[in-house]
Amino acid sequence: MADPSTYRPAPGSIPVEPGVYRFRDSNGRVLYVGKAKSLRSRLNSYFADLAGLQPRTRNMVTSAAGVEWTVVSTEVEALQLEYNWIKEFDPPFNVRYKDDKSYPVLAVTMGEEIPRLFVYRGPRRKGVRYFGPYSHAWAIRETLDLLLRVFPARTCSAGVLRRHQQLGRPCLLGYIDKCSAPCTGAVTVDEHRQIVNDFCDFLAGKTDRLVRDLEKQMATASESLDFERAARLRDDIGALRTALEKQSVVFGDGTDADVVAFAHDELEVAVQVFHVRGGRVRGQRGWVNERIGEPNRSDIVEEFLTQFYGEQQADSNEESPGGSSPIPRLILVPELPQDVDLVELWLSEKKGSNVRVRVPQRGDKKTLAETVHRNAVEALAQHKMKRAGDLTARSAALQELQETLELDTAPLRIECVDISHVQGTDVVGSLVVFEDGLPKKSDYRHYSIKEAAGDGRSDDVGSIAEVTRRRFMRHKADALPLDVPLENTPGLDPETGRPKRFAYPPNVFIVDGGAPQVNAAAAVLDELGITDVSVIGLAKRLEEVWLPNDPYPAILSRSSDALFLLQRVRDEAHRFAITYHRSKRSRRMTASVLDSIPGLGQVRKTALVTHFGSVANLKSATVEEIVEVPGIGAHTAQAIYESLHQVSSPQVTPESAAVE
């Protein structure tokens, strides 16, 4: 761990102009790239007291061995240079918003003499126009098959095209009218290109004009008594409308926009982007990336906008008639970046026209933003579930934990404790159990903490020690004695004949916290004479693994299966503790309000809260509504109503009236 003061630039040597800076480690690897309006102000903030830095920043500056910078003329140049360096060096402390897979798109080879339509994955190529991305390739093929009857363009490969040019007869698609057969001269090259242009206009959102043109042609054919052509045009119009129905209208004003949403936990962030063109959702993409540290949401948005649209524009080498850009005119985000004007200016220069970045406040845009956010939350949950259910990943996680903690065997049973309270009140503890990497909910336990430790330690530390002591005292009571026959063993369940649930200890005992919590739990185990349990702590900020009496934590790779398993166990313990704490606090608050009502016992208090859902709802109820609760008579209902309204309404005294 390096000392930042050893490579801090000399006072006054850092310029005050805008620029971009890079932190490097001792091997010359770029660790972080950032931009600043004033390099001196920004870089000096990194060399302040380490205790005041964010965890991610502190980890970065202590891993670096030097810093360098480049001065630029404007802040827009700084933003562009930052994007270029992040793309070039791929720094580990910069989050890279890149797809974890290649999304299929519909490609149109406008650069060829006879353009071709086909499904494509991979990097963008010059002279090709792209539509999408789509979530699935079958969705493109389904849409393409539907539209080919209206726009019979070429879909065959170059080899097939050359062969049928030599044969002088079309392929099957030409015979069934799903290709205009330019290979045989059935249409000229210019006529075929016009068909392709109409196809591109339709996918680009110019749907109304094409439908009106077909309707006029159908009317003309009908007036000319060409009913066969009129019927064919009628079917073409129906096919276009069917294709439009598959793309739901989300913006009634026909807006072109991208809607972005994020969902994250301590380790990963899920990104969802809906591409809306002409008011309709034309494409969707989403992926899950590693999350580093705890940046502000505005920082996440700025990093995403610069990286994602920078790469989109760089990969887009279209030679379309309109010179279209993958950057839309409007980008809807959950929160504006701090330098939103600068980001908009940079995106506008990339696009060649104005780009706005906004947070939706109301109407259909806010509704779609909420839908995109739900998709991001669901994508993150599905990603976690898929990874947790993978037997190979669980086995790898247990094996890595065994090696990291230097255990004799893989930790098949893992237990974790967590403490929950509000400013020291209603303190509760939770114990969750995982066996073979999966939760064993039948062994979960709640603990009510009677009082905090009085030896100067924090409440959390004392509570961790109490829960640990109570759990392993139960283990000692249920343990199987070695010198007693099994049939006379008190540690066996008399009903099942199996060892009691806490008759055997865990391989790994996790506490939610750092060194103080770990040392407190380890001291309790030493006091009880238990030596076959490995105690570790998992700190939330940097996800460090702390071992007893060790001044430095163990750092697991953020992408490792072992850290993912530890995080799942810790998060489950936290969820279980929070749930119990809320229920206990709710019962206490309910009791404090209803206990003062004469003639109201525990059964009827429970019935009241169950019926109305909360004391607040009960306070707003009338006497007639209270009488509808089973077991509550008219006299009791009147007493409840008067008592609750007396509690909720302040007493008016002469002094308070004078003040008013």
C-alpha cells in the first residue's frame, strides 16, 4: 500500500487550466483517468487526509505510484480526451459500460450495387446501414419476413446472387414474390435500390407516408378495374400495419429518444436502454457490469453517456442518405450529470445537431422511464439468480474460499450474523445459514438484544459478541458427546433421531463488519474454547474480507465467485435482520398507542391492526368501520375512536392559544 505523499506533485507545479489526468501504478499501468475544470483543484483533493476520501478513491491513490496530466483548451476537449484514454487504457478504477454480448441488428448494405438485407452481429462496417439492436435474432427475422412481401429486396448472399445471375432464373424467394429478382433483370438496379430506400424509410419511422402511398395506389388500381393489383396492395397495407402493431407506441408526439435506467448493488450495476424512434420502441439492449466503489448516480450517468455514445458514434460508419447518427436528439436519464451542459455540448458535436439530456417528470416519458427501470431491476435479479443457481460457480466459490481461508475442507456450512437497530433502539440480530452454497431457511434464527455492551465498545460490536455467544452456547449444549452411546445422546432429536440443528458448528462464521466486529466474535469463540470455526468479516464499503487480529484485509477479486457467495450470505442476513427489526418496531409502536385504551387486550389489538393494516389507517376510520372488526362492539369502538383522536390531536392550552 503506497503512501500518496511520496508521489505528490510539488506545490504550484499543477496548472489551473482544464485538462485530463492519469494515475499509474509502479508498473506503469494506468489505474484511473479523470477530467477537471481546474487540474490543480482536482488533483490536490486526492492528496488530502486519506480518512476523508471515498473508499474507491482511497484504494486508488494508495495503489498508484504516480500521476500525470495533459492540459487542454476547453472542457469539451477534456471530455473527449478522457473518453479516448478510457477506451485506450481500460483503467481498472473506471467503470466501463460495454455490452457483455453482441446484439443482433438488421443490416442493409447500401454500399453495394444491389443492396442486401440480413441479420448481423459484430462491429459496424462502412457502407452498411443498421437498424436495431434487437433482443433476439428471431425478432428480426420475423419482422423481415413480414416486410419482404411489401419491400421485396434481396436477402441472399453474394455467392447465391452470382449463381442466379449466371443461370438467368430467380431463386425460391423470387418465385414467391419475396424478392424482386434483380439478379435476372426483373427489376433494374435503380428500381431495386428504391425498394431498399423505402424499406429503410419505413424502419426509420417514415411509416405514415408509405401507408398513404400504398392506399393511393390501391385506390388507383381499383378505379382502373385492376382488382388483382388492388387486392395485393391491400394485403401489403395489412402487412405494414401488422408490423407497426408489433412496435407499441410509447410517445404520442413521435419523439426520437433513448431512455436509460440503472439498478445496482455493492458489486454490479445493470444498465437498460430503450431506443425509441418515431414514438415507437425500435430496439432494446441491456447488460450487467462490474461496479467499482460508490460513485454518485450523477457520475454514473455522465460516465455512461460519454462512453456509450462515444463508442456508438465511433462504430457507426453509415453512408445513409440522411447521414443518420446513433445519438438521438433526446436522452432521458434518472438523474442529470453535474456538468450536463458540457455533456450536451459534447454529444451535440458528435451528432452534428442539438442533443438534450433530461430527467422525465410526468406523462408518457416518465411512465416509460419507470418501465425501463423495472427492466433493469429484473435484469440484475435474473443475473444474480442465474449465477447463484450455477452448480459449477458454487463449487468454484467454495473451493476459492477454502484456499483463501486456508481451510482443510471446503466450507459446506456457512453462517452469518447481522445487527439491525435505529439509533440503538429495538436492537435485533439475525443468523442465516447456507449449506453447499444455498440458503437453509429452516435454520435461520432471530435474536432480540436485551442491552448493549457496557465495556466501551460500540453497540454493533457488543451485539455481535452477544449473538455469537448465544449461538455457540447453543452449539455446546446440543453438541454430540464423544463418550456417550448414541441412543443416550442429548444432542439427538428424539423425534427424528438426527443431530439437532445446531449440534455441529459452521465451517465459516461471517460477521457483517470489519476488524472490530471480527475480533469481538473471535474473542467469544476463544472464551468458549471453540477452535474449529473460521471467523471472517465482510465490510460493505470495499467488500474486504477481514480475519481476526490481522491489520490488513484480504482482497478478493470483484468478479470472483467466492466474493459473490459471501455477498449473497451477508445480504440475506441483512434482509432477515431488517425484516425482524421492522416487525418488532411496528409491534412496539402499535402497543404504545393502543395499550392506553381500557378493555382492549392483545387479541383485539392484533385484530384491529390486521384489519386496517396500520395504526394510521385505524386513526382515520369511523366508529362504524371499527365496529366491523370481529370482536369489537359499539362501546369499545367508541372508546377506541375517542382515545386515538385524543392522542393524535394536541391539547389546546391558554398558553398555546396565546402563542397562536
